[in-house]
Amino acid sequence: MKEGYPMEKYQLIEEDFELIEAAKEKIISLYEDDKHHVGAAIRTNSGKIVSAVHIEAYIGRVSVCAEAITIGKAISDGDKGFDTIVAVRHPYSDEVNRDIKVVSPCGMCRELIFDYSPNCFVIIQDNDEIVKVKIHELIPLKYKRES
């Protein structure tokens, strides 16, 4: 995160670590070079965990982020409210560092998370620390249609 940017951080709880593990398990089981290298998991307000991987395409604009697929999967299963989301990145096969790391959602995914659940927590890595923040901390001054 940008130094000096005030961001309220929340305590990670046992369920947050379970969510991180669910995202890791999903990407470990489905990883393929140039196909799937990011996994995400979301906890719905009902407590259900939904996970998915991103899909890569030769033409980049056709690729879809893991967070978006996870949200779509949860919504398609009838869950519309989200408590917490996390994404993790699996290293490519030629990378020396083999650690699977928590990653921050891209700008489009931040918009999507906020649109569907403006009070959702997001687990991210801030420097060397894994933290939990509210989605509005990652997308300040979000565009809103005037009524």
C-alpha cells in the first residue's frame, strides 16, 4: 500500500485463515501454466465458502479474474451477500519462489466487490503483513450514479 495512506485494518480471525486456505487449495488443485494462476475464495453472509480460479485467454481482454468468477459462482448459487474475500497467486512453473501469496484485487474486481457487497472485508498483503480491510478502503471516492 502507498505509504502514508491511512487504512483501517481489522484483526484476522480463524475463519479468515480458513478462507485463505480454501483459495490456496483451489489454485493448487487447478493450477496450469498460462491458464490458471490465481484462486479466490469468498465467505458469504450465510457462512458458505465459495472458491474458483481465474481463466486466462490468449487475448488478454477475454481473461476473467478469480474474484469475479467466485462472485458469479456464489450469486449463481443464490448467495448475494458477502462477508470476506481473498485471492492468492500461484507461482508460474519457471519461478524460483514457490510460495503461494495473498494478492490484492485489481481495480475492476474492487468495483465488482463494492457493487455487490459494499461492507465486504478483503484480505490483502500490505508489505509483508497479511491484513483485512473493508472494500471501501481499497476504492475510496467510488463513482456513484446520481439519483
